[in-house]
Amino acid sequence: MDTTKTADPTAPEADTAEPQAAEAKADVKADAKADVKADVKDAPAGESAEATEPALSDEELEDALEDALDDELDATEKVSDGVGAAASAVVAAGLGLVALSGSWVSRVIAERQTLVGQIESVNAATTEAKIQALYGDAWHMTALVNGVLSTLALLLAVFVLARPAFGAPGRTLPTWVRAVSWAAVALGALGVLLFGFMYFDILAPLPKAA
């Protein structure tokens, strides 16, 4: 015996919620909820109650909308993180390369220091002091500025590689982003060592006067 009750075409549609009044500042959840309820209301009256009531209670509908919004926000966040990581990796590699080849900033600062050294060399008491004022200080400033750039490149590359493990667990970087980041790490570490040795006169010490 079929116990399914067929909806009465003449009966009022009491099972469906009345359309919500349109508001100027209605959010996304309210709009989606109103659309789903409107679809249920417009369904043919001859359909069975089971066909027109697929568990569309207010609580279940709200949960479904929240899950959909969470998935959309998560996908947007993943895209944003990927773009940021790629840009950071490229910037880190560029900084490491510029530091090793010599930046315009370091050259300008070195030339300024050379001018200062020429002024100070007038009052230099010894030849060593004059050499230090004319050349040593400028070389040290060049090594210092390029060393700072190399350090920034190294830190930025390490941050890009470490972020998926700490800031966003479960996410992996694209292969090319990891490759560029590791290249930036190598360039940055090489620059830190090279310019550190130059700054402390280990790699290229100042010449001594006869």
C-alpha cells in the first residue's frame, strides 16, 4: 500500500517559506537562501512532497551556504598565497644577483665616501691613514651595502621556502617557485660570505705602504 501523500494542487503552499523582502544591504548568504526558496516555491504543485522537500530546512541550507563560502574563500586564499610566494621568490633572486654584480646604490655611496676620504686625507698623519681614507672606507661601504642586499635576498628566500611548513601547513609550492627560491638562497649566502670577507679585509686586504 502506497503511503505517499500527493500534494493537493489547491492546497496553499504552507511548506515553503515566504519570499524574504528585498533589502538594500542584503549579504550573499541571504540572497542565495532566497533564490533556493524561490525555486522550491515555483516547483509544480503535482509533485510529491518527497520530491519538493529535499531536506531544505533553514539550518541545513545555511550550513550548505557557509560550506560553499568557506570553499570559495579557501580557493581565493590559495591563489593569493601562490602569487605572493612566486613574486617573493623572483624578488629574492633578483636582489641576490644585483648584490653580486654591484648595485647602483652601493656605487653612489662608495663615490660619496671617496669624496669624503679625499677631504679627510688632507689631514691624514700617515700613509696608511691616507690609503684608508681614500680607498678603504669606500670599499667597505660598497661591501656593506651589497652585503645588506644579499642578506635581504637570503631571508626572503628562506621565508618563501619555510612558509608552507609553518604559516600554511598542507600546502606545497610549485616546482619552479621552489627552484627560484633555492637559487636565491644560494646567491644570498654567497653574497653574505663574499662581502663579509671584503668588509673585514679578509679576502682583499688594504695594501701596505712601503
